Amino acid sequence: MFSPPVSDAPAEVSEVTRWLLAVRDQRDRAAYARLFTHFAPRLKAMLMRAGLRAGRAEDVVQDVMLAVWHKAH
């Protein structure tokens, strides 16, 4: 279950911003899963429009999302 992050962010931030803050501040795995679900298909589609094949685009998405998790720690 997602719990609001403990931060000084204004209450009117977007849901995605709350997920980012939860990952950054609490290492919240559920929030990270939501970020992945939200951004992975969008990033893959963008990469494929730029000319990458599906398999390579998926690899890049995995690398990017893993970097997000690691940078939060």
C-alpha cells in the first residue's frame, strides 16, 4: 500500500511526483513499481519511434529504470 512521502513538498504535487518522492525519501518499492508501470511503456515507445528495435528499447528501459532506483539510494 502506498503511503504519502515524508517531505516538505507542497500538497498539490502530482501523483507521479509523490511516487518519485516516496522512492527518494523512503525507498518505497510499491511507488517504484508504479513509476515503472507508468514510465516504462512510454519510454519504450519513444525509443522505438526513434528507431530502436523492441528488444533493444526494452533493454534501455530496464537500464534507465534501474538507474532511477540506484540513484535513489
